[in-house]
Amino acid sequence: MEWKFFLEQAPSGGMTYLGWLGSGVMWTLLVSICAWVIAFSLGSILGILRTTPLKWLNRGATVYVEIFRNIPLLVQMFLWYFVMPEILPTSMGDWLKQTYPNLITLPFAQFSLWEFTAAVMCLGLYTASRVAEQVRSGIQSLPKGQTNAGLAMGFTLPQVYRYVILPMAYRLIIPPMTSEFLTIFKNSSTALTIGVLELTAQARQINEYTFQTFPTFAAVTIIYVVITLTVVMAMRLLEKRVAVPGFVSQGGH
């Protein structure tokens, strides 16, 4: 099996094939991390709303979760990229579809800013529905006495969530939240369908130019494994650091 072809000059972009892989890794990380910021922030809010006694907030969050969780991710990706610009005013839709320079200038990584934005929004909003369920389950797994004790001490309900419930709930859901974080890296590969040159898309391009299928996708597999193992180890360290004696996480640690 030949690996030296990775050091050969690629036909365009002034990079080697290894450089293409490096560019793909960068865009995979950028899309995934930006999407995770949206997913964690929005998912936390939705998860909290699903446990509040205010029925209209609870039902609104439930509707969001059920819609986004039950529509396939690939369909949502196409809806964001192809449909969203068409339902906006014409001038705004045309602006979104224009080709802009990279956020980070790298050779052979030119694509529309809307492609990147659509991928981030799609992954972020889809994963938020799953994060919401993790946050909800974490909150509901806590003894009701903690909420009652906080209210008895004179805390308002928002203060009970902030100072009593959420600090414990987040500790309990670190293992399932780790799985969601890993999943967003793997789901980022769907962004290739709308033209984002992330890791899998770059691997396909390399294969089309070189026909070195096995080493190309073997390298991509190794890269994904390294990324996921790094996340797992980091989250395990975090879990141990924030563990509260007497409470067992949902992951069984």
C-alpha cells in the first residue's frame, strides 16, 4: 500500500494531498465546534423549559424537540441550504447564495459562506433537540427534595435552577453529553452534500484524483478515531474533576 502519494503536489490549490486532508480536518473541527456551541446553548434552554411548570413554555420546547429530532439530518441539511434562501426576500436570498472568501484563507478551500453557515445551523439546531433531552433527563433524575429545599430557603425558581439543579444535572449527564459531542463530529460529514470541504469531502476528492481508495479512507478513519478519543479522554477527566461524592453519573462511573 502506497502512502507517499500524500506528499505529492495536488492538481490545484498549491497544496499536497496531505494539505487537503489538513484543510478538511480544520473545516470539520470548525463546523463541529461552532455547531456544538449552538447545540449546547439552545439545548440547555430547551431542556430547562421542558421541566418548568409553565405549560406553554414546556409545550413549545416539546414541539421543537419532536420536530427537529424526527426529521432526518440530511433532509434538514438540504432544507437549510436549498430552501431557506428561497423563502427569504429575494435580495436576502441572493446575498446568501453569493460566493464569499473563506473565513480562514487556505488554498483550495474556497466555498460559499452560506454553505458553512447552513451546515453549522443545521447541525447545531438538530443536535440541540438531542441535548435538550439529555438536560431534561438530568434534571428529572434529581430528587424533588432539592427543588423544594431551594424554594424553602427563599430562592426563586430561576435561582433554584441556577444554583441548585443545573450544577448537579450537568455533572450527571456528562457521559451522554459526551456521546452527543462525538456525534456532532461524525455528523459533520453530511456537510459534504452541500459543498463544505470537510474531511470526508476532501477524502473523496483525493480518491477521485489518485484512485488510492484504501489509504485515503484509512487515513480519514484514523483521523476521526484520534479526534473522538481525544474528546473521550478530555470528558473523562472533566467528569472526574467535577464529580460529587455520593452521586453516580448516568454513565455508571
